Amino acid sequence: MRFFFVLLASLTFSLGANIAEAEPQRQFAQWVSDLRAKHGLGPVRVNAKLERTADRHAQDMLKHGFFSHTGSDGSKIGTRAKRAGYRFCTIGENIALGQKTAQGAMQAWIASSSHFKNMLKRGATEIGVVRTHKNHWVMVLAGPSRSC
């Protein structure tokens, strides 16, 4: 438990004070890459198809008033990524609701063991993150099928 608080404090400091000035979607790629580096894993880069996947799910949750990894049509992350034209070897999804800052969403994901594991997924090299105007946050991490 002590390790978790030290890690959280370290990341909170490294996230910086200029969060309001940063473009959150792009900033997440750096934060996740930094987290992965601390665990001996490679960085992630932003992917437009994963951003589209994340955005469609965020908008679905917003429009239909729910909060779940399952879409209003019963879809899971793999199906949604394929619909956006993304073929993957590995994929994971993080969702958060209500955090008013990107830093807050990132801290929530660090505090959640399943979301934390997604950010450390071996084979993940690409990321897409979106936020709705009502603070629905969706992060999709994946490794393309060509990396299998």
C-alpha cells in the first residue's frame, strides 16, 4: 500500500501544474508512457482510430445516460474498435465519470487496480482518450494486430 501512495504522489508531481493549458487527450499519452517506463514498458502514442472509438463510447454513455464498459447496444471495447477500423492484438478500456480535470481522471485510473493494469498492458503501444462536456472520460489502449 505504501508503494501505491508513493507512486501516486510521484505521478501527481510529475503531472505538473499546467494541466489546464495542456490538451488532455495528448497529455495522457505522455502520462501513461511515463507510468509504463517506471514499470519497464514501452511508450504509447496517440492513434486517431482509438480516439474515435473512445469518443463514440463516451458520446453513447452521455446520450443514453449510463456509465459502463458495455455500450447501449451491448457492444464491448473490441467490437467498438473494429467498427472504427482498428484491428488489434490486445486492447483495454478505462472509463471515469465526474473528474473535472485530466489529472483527476488519471489519478482515478491509477487508484483502480483494473484500470491501472490496463495502462500497463504488455503489447499496448497506442492510445486514444476523450472527455465529454459532462466529464465522461474514456481511454482506449491497444496494440495493433501487426504487433502480434
